[in-house]
Amino acid sequence: MIKLRASAVVLAAVVSTVALSGCVGVLVGAGATAGDAAVQERGLEGALSDTKIRAEINDLWLRRNFDMYREVDLNILEGRVMLTGVVKTEKARADAVRLTWQAAGVKEVYNEIEVVPSGEGIVDSGRDTWIQEKLNTKLLFDKNIQSANYIVDVVNGVVYLMGIAQSQDELNRVLAYARDIPNVQRVVNHVLVKTDPRRVSG
């Protein structure tokens, strides 16, 4: 049963042209279409490459442990992978990172996975979803921000950002919005300005 589901998940990832998130994170602007990918800074080719990476990572995770796929959120942009979510052990965290690096095309891994042993912490998914939607809306309706280039994920009140900013000023606006939302504990920034040499050298 799990093998059948795994195949379906991998197939869905391959045919999608935009790398979708795991449990909470979403691509601002929401669309999973070629048109959306074309207006992103990474372009359609970059979106397709990221989708292939996603499919391979999902396959590696599902073969290793279905809980890994269920508990760890996966976001990818230009070969840079951001891992978030909550697992019960350090070993599970390390395994997720190790398998991620095995996928072809991965340039960098941002390991933001939290380890919370069973019974020692509660993830308020409702609050996290509210924060995420609030921030997505702010970015979407700010004409000075190209929101399609940003990925937002929220875990336990922590906002994780990944994307490509047109300028430092634009990035500063995004960070200010994130920090101003009620119940945000902190903001973790993995956004690169589009002229950052790491985008081509990764």
C-alpha cells in the first residue's frame, strides 16, 4: 500500500512545474502552472529542475521511512533545499538531511528541522497556518514585492523564508512584514538577492 502511494507521490511531483511545499509551506501566489514558473526569477527551466530534485528526494525519503515524508517539509529553489518540520529523534533529522544530499542537483541544504521528542512539545498548526496566510497576503498585495519569488514556511511560530529578492530593499520589506505579524517567535531568512554570486556558483 505504501509503495503504491509512494509511486503516486513521485509521479505527481514530476508532472508539477512548480515545487510545492510539504505540510505548511506554500509558494506565494499559489499557482502550480507553467505561467507562474515563467514569471519567477528562476524561470521555467529552473522550476522543472527543482521539481526533478523534489521527486528524487521524496522517493529517497519514502523508501527510507514514510514518517520522514510526512513529518519533514521540503522546499526547493534553484537547487537549494530548505527542510523544516518536527521529528522525534536526532537520527531522524540526520537521516532526512543525508538523503536530501543524495539527490542529483542539490547545491545546498538549509537544515531547519526541529527535534521534539514525543510528548514534549505541541505544534500549533492552526496558528502556523494563520501566520503563513497573513504573510502571504501581505507580500501578494505589496506592489513593491515580487511575491512569486518567495517561499514561506511556518513551524511552531518560526517563519522560514526562502526566495530571490530583487534588491535588499525588497528583502527588508519582506522581513519587516514577517516580524510584524502577531505570534511570530522569530524569522529565519534564507532569501538571496538576485545578484548574489551564490545563485550561479552554488
